[in-house]
Amino acid sequence: MTFTPFLDDLALIEVLLILVGVLFAYAGVYSWWAIRSNDPKGVRAVLNGLAVPLGVLGASTLVLALWGEMTWPFLNSDGMGGYNIFFFDPLVLLGIVLVAYAVSARLGTKLQYVGLISLVAGGATAFYGYTGYTATPAFTTHPFDTLLLYLAFAAMGVAAFPATFLTDHYLAASAAGRPAFVLFYRGQPVATPHPFGALRSRVRGWRHHRGGVRGAQPVAPMGVAAAATVAPNQESIGFRCPYWAQLLLLLFPLFAGLAAIAAFGYFGTTLPMHLGSGAAGAP
């Protein structure tokens, strides 16, 4: 094998992965809390704030990944010809997703379409990681650490789709003044039939009759009485983010935090080897 100059930027890429995980974890929790608190302005503020850092991280990741794909110095005859596919293909996918998120957040378009791309990219990343882990010989000298890194970012990508889907529906509902899902509401002037409304009305009437309430009853003016009349089998409902929606929203920052931890662990494992004198070969 002849020597080919190659700039090893693995440590820089690992730091970018840590930053991506931390940023998504922070923004995901912030967005979940804003939705839980019925604060659409807070959600939009998170998205607007994400646009610039995501764009910078995404563009940097994409450039480094494409550069690594095209300048990988090893050949198939060296036994390392496919390593650029294993290392840089998932990074290209990540860079595309990050740039798409940044543009979508900046323009205020629906995030779920980027979430769908992220879902597919996450599935592909998991397959890359599994293939590298089960390959003989293994693609890295730390196959299990590499597998954890790939699976963590794959899980983050998959969890992005339901999170973006729910966020889109919440923002659309807030803008239109209507519920995206009935389960998101409880206690506002939106009437919805209560499944046990008629039964509850009968029980109240029976209790009233047994109590033997007699005598004159206060009479309200006609306008007030009409305004206060509500059908016995209906309830006013207002905003309440259900637990299933909160769980789906929180899965994304959870996996993003795990991805940041996995990237940091991988960084600590591989950096000493790459900074050591004469260290060569795959991480």
C-alpha cells in the first residue's frame, strides 16, 4: 500500500455529533414544555432559534462528510475500500437532515416532511451500524462503541418523525383556533359530548329528588339564564396535552441526549489513539 496523504478529521466530526445531540436535546425539551404549557409562540421561538445553529452544524457536517467520501485514501486492495461508505454515508444523511431542518424552521414550513426524511435516514443508519458490528473482521477496533453511536443517532432520527408531526398539528391548531386532536383539549368553550353525560344528569336529578329540595328557586334574567344553559350531556373542554403525546414528544430529546452521550464516549475512546504517535488504521 502506497502512502496517501489524508487529513484525519474524525475528532472534529465527533465534536459536531456531540453538539448536534446536545442542541436537539435542549430544543426538544424546551419545545415539549411550550406545547405542554399551550404556548405556540414559545414553540415558534424554539424553531426560529434552531435555524442558524442547525444550518451551521448541518453545512459543516455535510461538507466534511462529502470531502471524506471523495478523498478516502484506501483502496479495496488494502482491505479498507468500503470504510468511507461505513463512516461517511450516515454523516451525509445527517448533514442533509440538519440543513433541511434549518431551512424548514426558518421558513416556517411543515416539519413533518423533514421528519419523514429523518425517519428513513435513521433506519438506514441503524442498518449501517449493525452491518459494521457484525462484519468479519469488524470495521473498527471498538465495534460495540461504534454500534451504540450509530443506534443512538438512528433512534433520534426515527423519533423525530412523530415529534415533528405532533408539533405541526399543534401549531396549525393554534393558528386556526381549533383543536388538532380532541384529546389536546379540556375546559374551553368547545362543546363535546360527554360519554356519560346523560347518566350523570339522571343521577343528579335522582339525588335532587331524594333530597326533597323545596321552596322558591332564584330566577335569573332571561339573557343570563340562556347564556348559562349547557346541555347536560356536554362538557366544555380546554387545552390538555395528553400523556401519549407528551411521551412521543419527549422521546426525541431523550434519544438526542443519549446520542450526545454516545458521541462523547466515542470521542473519549478514539481521540487518544488518533492523537498518539504513529496511530493508524480505522478508529
